[in-house]
Amino acid sequence: MQKQSKKRISVCMATYNGRHFIEEQLNSIFPQLSEYDELIISDDHSTDGTWEFLLDLKAKDSRIRLFQNQGKGLIANFSNAIEKSTHPIIFLSDQDDVWHPNKIAKTMPYFDNPKTKVVVSDLIIVDNDFEVLVPSYQSLRHTHHGFWHNLVKSSYIGAGMAFRAELKKIILPIPPTVPMHDMWIGLLADYYRGVTFIPDQLVYYRRHGLNASEIKTTASKVQQFKWRWNALQLVRKRIKEIKKKVAKRFF
């Protein structure tokens, strides 16, 4: 177990029928948490024993906080977990990946820069047996900064994402019609130029045919355009709402 960090950590995980995979991921996370950190898990009404497994685990480890998704689907599930978090730095976690042993230790120093709001690490894409499929997610996606670049081709990946809890007042509630929760978080943070991409490959990003998300969409070009246009409108709307709230504080 790590020594107490100056900044306490909330790991936010969304689960759904992940009993076959989740134990490996949890075993990669727990050794990196201090006794003061927390693991927030929102479950989307699993039917494969995942919830029962988590209840048993919670009885043995007080750092675990369990909730059931009050909405429907992956976006609402992550939104629920993020909302319930209480610590200054939030790490997102999929249920079926495996973290690098030093993921938290290598990520946290980047938050020493007060301008950094979101840190996104690189990933190694692997199959169910952890055979490497793609050695670098960032190389695959040609990752770089920029709101417009990432609106067209998103570089944001929740499995490699950590961010300051102060962003919760901007990103929550996450609209159910955004393409993905990580794109929503990244676009809002990138608008304020607060995203840092790091080359460290800190997650084994497992693809096994049962994932709730996908790397490359199979949607048509028309559908992809509609998603991006909708995302742009939602981001603009949220930014206007934030500016109104700020203005009210001064007038």
C-alpha cells in the first residue's frame, strides 16, 4: 500500500456483468491506494454475480463505496460514480482493464502544475489473454491537444484519464446524448486548455468482444457527423451555463 498522498484519490469505476474480468483489475488498483483513498463503484444492475462479489469485497475493505446506477447505460453509470466521489483527484477505471503497477505514482506529479485539469496517459491495447494488439493507443489515434482536433477525432480515453474534482461542477450532469463520457470531460477541459497527454503506457486496455465501449466506431459518416455536431452544441450550452453562474456571483 502506498504512503498517504498529499492529494487523496477517488477511483471511479463503472461495472456491468464484469465478474469474469473485474478481479484482475481490482488487484491492480488496490496496492496503489492509500488507506485514505476511495474506490467508488457504480453498478448498472449486473446479473452475473458482479454485485454480490462487490458486496462481499466491501465488507472486507472500507475504501470501497458501492452504488447502483440510477440512470441507464455506460455514460449514466460513470456519471453516477463521479458524482459520488469525494476526493480532490479522480481516476476513471474500466472494469476489465489492468493498471500498470505505478499508474497513480506516475500520474500524480502532473497535477503539481495548477493549470493541469486532466491527465490522459497512453494505453497498451491487448486481447483477452493480454497479447499485445496495439502497443500504443496514442500512436493509433495520432493524439494531440486541441478542442477542434478532438471534436473531429477524439484522443480522450477514459481508461487513461485522471482529473481534478473541481471539474465536477463543469462536467456534471453528463448529458445522456453525448457520444461518450470521456469525450465530454476532455472537450470541456480542453476548452479551458487544461488537458495534458502523457506518453507513459499505464493501462493494459483489454478488448474481448464484450466491452461496453469500442476503439473504432462502426457508425456511418453521417451518424458520426451528427454525434460531433450534437457534442459541440452540448459543450457550447454547458459553457454558456457556466459563464452565467460566474456572472451571477459578481452582480
